[in-house]
Amino acid sequence: MSGATVPDPGGSTDDVLAVARLVSPTEERNPRTTDIDLLPAAEVVRLILDEDAGVASVVRAERFRVTQAVELAVEAIRAGGRVHYAGAGTSGRLGVLDAVELLPTYGVGSEWFDAHLAGGPDAMTLSVEGAEDDAEAGRRDLDDVGPHDLVVGLAASGRTPYVAGALDVARERGARTALVSANPAAPLADRVDVAILLDTGPEAVTGSTRMKAASAQKIVLNTLSTATMIRLGKTYSNLMVDVRATNAKLRARLVRLLGQATGLAPEVCAPVLADAGGEVQVALVMLLAGVDAAPARAALDGPDGVRGALARLGAAPPR
């Protein structure tokens, strides 16, 4: 179970009771699935998918706050800061997944997006006992946060101590903060600048927040990081122009991308991509502006990507 923190078996009775009293829709029983264990597979699948069907609309209802988080992320990166994800269990793993996928997709690594998972790398595949209950670990893992950064806490329950520690140190350092939670009454919501509270309701299996709660968090993270990349010039139109090509298949995809962006044949695009050293943005500016690699690369030295480079070269891109 992610985000909805389970106390360490060695914890005090008071700690156990405090968590047991937590008010969160994800911990309530779902009246639509109380007989799920008596049903044939087809009906089990139908019930689960019926529950999942409303997740996108729940996220859409929070689009204003997602937009606020995107603006904070763009502001942080433009100021030389980073976006930090901090979470435990499934919530934390989703943060790691989102961050690591930005490198092959947009050429961006931990210098822009960094993910912190309670229990460290081992917790990606194994449950690390008590990790999510360790607020001090959250503080330690975010020790390098700075005033230009954005720290995004990921906690389905909205109260995970590890996340609380991360958000606390972020505020102390002057960083901006956000929370993504599946609990409209998240206890941590009043500690952040932007609280994205996703009311996904009771899970098909009570408390199993790797289901609807996690799906909603994944959509938020996809939207947050993708919109941030778009605003920072990592796309041209709806095309990825900072893909890392590490094999023949990906190099062929880049040639196809250049053709889609310019309308030119692969035979024209491939040698230009080679002249650009495999850098898609450079090749695209070369093709659209009719310049060599050096001026194309120089024109890209700005915060506004391919379109900004074309403007500086006086070349009007096709619509």
C-alpha cells in the first residue's frame, strides 16, 4: 500500500491509533465492491475498470492547481533550481519513474528533475521497513535543496512522515512546495504552496492505493513534467526534439521526426542530422533556417527552444 502510511510494527500504540483514525476516502470501504471476492473474473475486471473510469475527470477537476505547479516548476528551472519529487511506496516509485523517463525523452536528468524515494533505490523493488515513517530521512534526502527549487511531496494519504520531513526542510530553505495526494483532507496540505488533492474515493480493494490513487498521481506527474518540458522549449510543435538516440531504431525515429517537422524526405534529413552530431534541435534549425550547424547551435543558446532560435535567425517556421 503506497502513501497511506502503515506504522512500524515496533511503533507505539499511540502511533498506530493516530494512523487508524486518519480520515481519507482511500481507506474507506467501497460499497460497490463488497462482494468482489464472490464474483467471476469477468465481473471482477468490470468492477475494477468501472472504478478506474473516473480517474481522469478527478484529475481534470484539479487542473488549475496542476497549472500552478507547472508554473512553479518552470520558474524553478529557469532560475537555476530543480524539481524534487519526494515520496514513499507506490507514490515515491511513480516519482522515480517520471523523473528517470525524462532523460531519454527530453534529454533532461537530475539537474532538472530529481526523485527521492523513502528507503532509497532498494525500495523500488522491495518494501523497506519503516522507511515511510522516518521524517528525519526525508529531511536528510532533501538536504541539498535550495531556495530556487520546487519540492513536490507525493503521498496518497497526505500525511506520510517521510514526505513531511522533505517538505519541512524545503520550506526552511526557502524553496517552493507542492503536494499530490488522494486525500481531500490531507494533513500536509497546509504546509505547501500548491496542494493537488485528488478525490479518487474508496479503492476497489480497501486501502490499495496502488490502484485509483496511483493512477491519478501518475496522470498528474505526466502532465506536470510534460507541460514543464514544453514550456521550456523541449518540444517543437508536438514533436520531441531532445530525444537521446542510443541505437539505430532511435536514430531512424529522429530522421522521421525531422521529416514530420519539415516535410522533407528522409534522404535530406539523415545527412543533416549527422552533420548536427545527432542533435535534433540543431538539425531542425539547420533544415528550417537553411544554415550550417555552428550558427544553428549558437541560435539555440536561449530559453525558448527551436522557435526562439528560428526567430533569432529570421526564419519563419511552417505552421
